[in-house]
Amino acid sequence: MIRKVLAAVLALAVVGVTVGLVMRNMALVRELDDAYEVVRLLEGTIDTLRMEKGQLETRLANLSTVYAPVYFLSQSDEGYEVVPELRLIDTDSEAAPVISALLSEMAKGPTGQSPLYPVLPPGTRLLGVEIIDGVAYVDFSREMLDQSVGSPVESAVVEAIVRTVTEVEGVSAVQILVGGETIPSLAGHVDLSRPIRLARPDHEL
């Protein structure tokens, strides 16, 4: 009789343990399902954040570039004047790199179908830009002196350079250098021994 009772108790214990294990396994399965759902939601959130990050980077990149005027020469019955073309410039930097970008665009010349004339002689390179007390010192290669022009053209060339450079905030005058040295003029008509100042532009970068 005792053996039967012990066997029954043991059987109940085994059943209890088995039921407990089953219940624990079911709880673990539910926990795993919940964890999977959390992971799935997090993955969706991460993908959304990555997409928003890309959109924000694109917006910030667009904010750091602007269309800036680069001046070229235009001929009319009254002589020569300077006329701007808009070029896309990265402004997310100090003034000197911005000036370098503007003058690099100037060196490319007017757009293909433009009626405007180039400012810089062919082969002219920008050697450097330095800004001291609001004066931009722009240094060109020797090709800059390859000009046999009259006073009206030389005046327009100088004005185009100065107007382009003084579009940059904090720059009020331009000293044109060639090979790192001050020059008396480009073609004998306009005094370049000192910085050139023009009327303040309406818009600055």
C-alpha cells in the first residue's frame, strides 16, 4: 500500500515538474516573440533614422552652396562693362577658399553660349589668396600680364576681379599680385600698386 502511495506521489511530482517545464518553455517562447518584435521595431526605427540622416545631410549640403556672381566683360556701343554670371560655389569654408573658388570659375570663362568675354588671359592660374585686414591679396601667374589692351578693357578687367572678390563677406578691397609681387599695372593704364576699392556690393557671401 505504501509503495502504491509513493508511486502515486512520485507520478504527481513528475507530472508537476513536466507541467512546470512546459509552462516555462511557453513563457520563454512568448518572451522570445516579444524580444523579436522589439528588435523588428528597432530595425524599422534605425532604417527611418538612417533615411532622415541622409535627408538632413543633403539639406545641410544644399545650405552650404549658393549661386554667386562671377563677373565677365561685356562690350557695348559705350565701351566695356562688367556683367555677372551665377556660379554654384561652396561657402562652407573660410573666405580665402571661397575667393579661390570664385576666381577658379572666372578662369573657366563665360558659359558656352554667353555673349560675354573672358577676364583672365588664357593659361592664367591662381597661385594663392590671403586676406589681411579686409584686403584680399590675390596672386596670379605670369600669364596675367599677357594683355595688350587699352584703358577701357584694362579698367573693366580690374573691376571684374574686384567686384567678384568683394562679394565675399569681410573683404572690402583687392590687391592684385603677379608671382607674389606687387605690379604697377596689367597693361599700363590702371594703377595696381595699392589695393583697389569699389562701391560695396549689395549682397555678400
